[in-house]
Amino acid sequence: MARKQKITQSQVDHWELTLQMFLDQGDFRQDGRPLSPAGIAERKGEIAELRGLLTLRVGQVVDLDTVQPIDEHPKEG
């Protein structure tokens, strides 16, 4: 049985703000110092993850383990 959660507007707002902050900072930390190469790679991964999360819609139910949408009303054959 999948662990499920319904996406809320506050989650989407948080993801959007975080993504915008990362894009604004570029390859720098909040204090203005440059990120290390490992930090840059991690930041790129976080940006990709946030972009993926932002494809989800408010009210959509997702599997918490895979962060994939769950069809609440599967079509019966």
C-alpha cells in the first residue's frame, strides 16, 4: 500500500519560492560566497527536483515514496 498525500497550495508556494531563490543565487550561497563544485552539483540536483515537483498540481494525490501521482479513480476494465 502506497503512502499517499494530497498536494497543498502551501507546498507548491514553498517549492516555487525555493526554486526562485536558488535561481537568483546561481552558484553562490546566501551569504554571497561561491559554492564548491560539489555544492554546484548539489544545487543543480535540487533545482531539477524542484522543477519536477512543480509539475504536480494542487489537490493531486501522490505516492510519498516515489513522488509520482496516484490515480484516485482507476478506470475499471
